[in-house]
Amino acid sequence: MNNVNTEKLVKDMRTVIVDAEDLIKATTSQTGERIERVRAKAEDSVRVARERLQVFGEDLGTRAKEAAREVDGQVHAHPWATAGMAAGVGLLVGLLIGRNK
């Protein structure tokens, strides 16, 4: 999964968790055995989702740091190749921008 999709998924999960918590709070005045069971199940699901989201976020942060270290190591190991690639990309972007005018 690419980084944009992952970030959107995390954001969507946080929204769902907040909405579920609001729904649980809104039904606190409701009574009855069935409501109590559903509320308890929802509270448990929200708790589990929060824990998983936290672990996922920590794992994502760790992987991003590792990737950044790897890129940094490659740049330091091959500075001229990196400069050449950056220049090439800059040239291509410049040509594309100039062509569209």
C-alpha cells in the first residue's frame, strides 16, 4: 500500500472510532438488556480498533524512519550518482514545464 492510501486509511479509521465513541455516549441513557449488550460489544470493538491503530501507527513510523535511513545511506554512499539523478529529474521537469507553456 502506498503512503497516501495508508495515511487516508489511518485518518478514516480515526474518524470511525470517534463516531463510534460518540454513538456509544449518545446511547448511555438508553436501557435494556439488548442495548447494554450492543453497547458493550461496541465499546470493546472501539478499544481493540484504537489499540490496533496505535500499533499500526508506531509500525508505520518505524518503517518510515528505516526507509529514510536507507535513502540517506545510499545518498552518502553514492553522492555523484545522486546528484546526477537529481539533475536529470530537474532537466526533465524543466523540459515538461517549458513544453506546456
